Amino acid sequence: MPDILVRDISEEIKNKLKKQAKIHHRSVGKEIYAILEESLQGADKIRECPEPYLGAFKITNKFIDDAKQNGRK
């Protein structure tokens, strides 16, 4: 398998990788491999877009204010 070389990784990223690898009982190289594999799973699948909303409603200031306040309780 070909090698990949990544240069100029910050100390912070390197330390996070080491910590995560230790948690998962892996070497840093195996941890990087696992992260890449997990992030690319399903990357080749076609994502379907939802059907557009065809209805109509009036956008008022009250509607906008309610939308802004939604979830701020």
C-alpha cells in the first residue's frame, strides 16, 4: 500500500491524535487510518435533495421574530 506523508502538523493536532490513539488502543498511524476510513465511508453515495416546498405563506415580521426566538428558551 502506498504511503502518505503529512507535513507541518501543529503540536496541538499531534497531541490530540496521540491522545485519541491511546484511548482507542491504537498506534498514531492506525488512528489516522481509522479516522480517514470513517470519514470517507459513504462519500461515494449520491445524496438526494429533498423535494422543494411548493406551498406559499406570507413572511411577516412576526414570523421572522418567532423564528429567531425558536429554541431560545
